[in-house]
Amino acid sequence: MKRYECLQSIAPYVKDELVVTNLGGVRHEWYAVRSHPGNYHLQNLGLASSVGLGLALALPHRKVIVFDGDGSLLLNLGSLATIANQKPANLLHIVFDNACYESSGGAPTATAGVTDLAAIAKGAGFPYAVTVGHVKEFAEKFLEALSNPGPHFLVAKVAAGLGAVPVAPFDSAENKYAFVRYVEKTEGVKILEAASPGALSMGKP
């Protein structure tokens, strides 16, 4: 199955959940199917799981969905132990496993061999960790996880390849500010503060 097909199958069910996407094609595909200020598109490999955990802990009443990749997660496997011990009931961690570092040339990852990410998540302490290989099954497991407390870990075995979508029209700074402003608005909190003129001139004669 294709990652883009998986995203298309679940996009209609994502409402006010916060979504973190990994570096790579997934951010362009998800933007194409659900352009929304509640999407945070990372530009750093390996951080999707940790950023998702931080959001889930900071906003425990808000469902957080992470779209990760096998190459990304393999750089930060320790995050699975942290997530499992923190037990964020509102976190759904999805890994699109294409068994390669697609964005940097396609070299194989450990999952092209014997490594099983769902088994690692179970060993780390996730109460729910499954692997799927068909779009219908993926959508079913996603909806099940979305409506039940977690944390949930879902591995989707996908073929390499980017969907026929345009490049998402934003840079990392623009996306960051749009996302934070969305959280501020929907949560009624203040996160970003503009520096005062006095603060800017501190230390100057």
C-alpha cells in the first residue's frame, strides 16, 4: 500500500486533533489532504515522536497524532520508552515504514532486515502496538485508536514513493508560527510574547 492512500483514507475523520508530521514526503501529502493550522510539519529527522509526546503532555485533553517514519524513529528509539512510561492517553503514534531512507536516496533502514518496530514498542511498554499492511486495515485501526485511550502505536508497512501532490507552500518558521497561533486561539492561552522595546535595548548605553 502507499502512504498517500493511507492518509487519504483517514483525513475525513481528523477534526480538531493536533498533527505532527515527520521530515519527508508525508508533510506534503498530509498538507494536500488536510491543509490546517493544527498541523506541525517538522524539518528535523528523529524528533516527531518527542515533539508529539511534549504536545500530548502539555495538552492532555487534546488528541495528538504523530506521522513518523521508520528512518526517523530509528534515530530516536529511546523516545518509545519515554512515551510508554509517561502513558499519554491522548497520543496516537503512526509510523509509515517503507524500509528505507527515501528522502536521502533510498538506502535501506533496519526494518528492511529483521527489525520489528511494533515489537520494540511493545517491549518499551506500549499497551497497544500493531502492524498493518492494507489500507482498509490501517483505517480501521486508526479509527479504533482515535476513539480509545492510548498511547497507541501503529506501524503501516508502505511502499516507497511520494503521492502526486505539490510541495507544501510554506517554510518551517511560517508553519511554526501558524501552528502556535492556532494552539493559542483554540486553547485560550498565550505562548508567544513580542519583546518590548525596553527589553530590546537592555544592555545598550
